[in-house]
Amino acid sequence: MCAMSLSDVQHLFTAIDHVGIAVPDLDEAIAFYTGTYGMTVAHEETNEEQGVREAMVRPGSGDDTAGPMIQLLAPLSPDSTIGKFIDRNGPGLQQLAYRVEDIDAVSATLRERGLRLLYDVPKRGTSNSRVNFIHPKDAGGVLVELVEPARGAAAH
């Protein structure tokens, strides 16, 4: 964890990490993004805690490990968060994720600034990252994810 005081945090986000897209069928979505858009699958996993099967896809040749990705999120069950999202809104843009260096300091700063976060403490995200979310009502209607990559890992 970085030794950052709340007053020192000016630039909370270091990069756009990814854009999350809810999809009903991950295999179909992967086939579309790779076959139609020519993207490359960088990572795929099942996250039981979050209730999703997911894939991170990237534009281009896949050599850019630090650039933003597209996260395809398929529900493991209809009552998962993504399952409920698709039921309410249909498939589509679900969240915008920003990369942070110290999720604990950034979360404390955002709370100090009056924003609500969905979790009291960060949870496990893709590739053992630590994640939390800013409530959409406090972020202009956008679900904002905060992502601290796993220590020693590349951006994804």
C-alpha cells in the first residue's frame, strides 16, 4: 500500500482500465469481438464471488498490455448482479473502470468527498485485482469501478 495521505491525493485514477459490457452468452460475445472486430482475448476466468464468467479482450495485436480493455461479463445465474442488469436493461455497457495505485487511499478520499462506495472493503476482481465501485447515483448515473491490479502483475 502507498503511504499517501488523503490531502495528497489529487489524481485518483492512473488510467482507464476497462469498459465492462454485460452479455448474455460469453462464448458468443468472444466470437463476435474476435471474429468481427479482430480483438484478442487477453484473459478469461470465472469469478464465483462476483457471479460472472468474464473475458478481457483488447484491440490490436495484443502487444499493448497497459492499454484499456473491454471486459465481457456473462452472468453465472439470473440472480447475479450481471444477470439482474441484463434483465433490467438488456445487454450493453455496464461500467467504466479506472485503474488506481492504492484502492484504500482512493476509497477513503472518495468517501471523504461524499461519495458512496458499494463495498466497505475492496473485493477480488479480475486476475486477483482489488476492486470497489462508486454508486451510480453519486457518479452521474455511471457505475464506476476502481481497480488496483494485483501486485507484481501487469496492468491486466
